[in-house]
Amino acid sequence: MTETVESLFEQGLERYKAGEPVADLLPVFKDVCDRAPKSSAAWTCLAWLYLLDNKFSLAYKAAQKAVKLNPQDPQARVNLAVAMLETNHKGLRQHIELAQQLIFINNEWEEEIKKSIEDGLTRKPDWPSLTKVKKWIFE
């Protein structure tokens, strides 16, 4: 990523953490993905934003790209699993199992995934698909 794309990405993350509306952040992360199409982190963030915005087909496509670019990213796997549930795609068990394996070997990833899921449930309470994925991964 060029420095400007990287700073745009960082600014987008800060704006997200500050509670800015998802609809305002989607164009930022789309732009980052357009300008840095091999950034799995950008695709992972875009997929998450699409999930929060109930754009599940777009979330599925973005999460697929993120997983393809970085198969060892548990957040990308979680996003893909949630998107698969929301769009009735089959084969999500492999993504759940891989996410479990990844967080088992890295405690930092486990904490990040827990925080991410809690953030998602705070921003979008009573989210059945995310609740299911949380249960499958951690119980």
C-alpha cells in the first residue's frame, strides 16, 4: 500500500473506533480496497462493514477476497462464516474450524476475535448469525 492509502486505512479505522456511522465509512474502505486490492486487512474491514450494514452478498464477496489473500486471518474467516450464514451458503464449518485452530495457537487473535464479536453485537444487538458463530467458535 502506498503511504496515502495506508493513512486512509488508518483514518478509517480510527473513525470506526470513534463510532462513526458504517454508511459513512463504507466509501472509505471501498476506496482503500480499490487502491490496494491485495490488502487482506482492507477487504476484511470492508466485509465487516458490509455485514453491519446488512449488505450480506457484498460482505460475502469481500470476505472471500480477504480469505483468499490471507487464509491465516481468523477475522476474515469469522466474517466469511457470518456472511455465509446470512446468504445461505454451504461449507461454513471449515471456516469455523480454521478460525478455532488459529485462535487456539495465538492468544492475541483470540482476544481480537472476542473483542470484534462483542463490538459487532454492541453495534448490532440481537444479531443471530454472529451469535451463532460466537457460540460455535468459543463453546
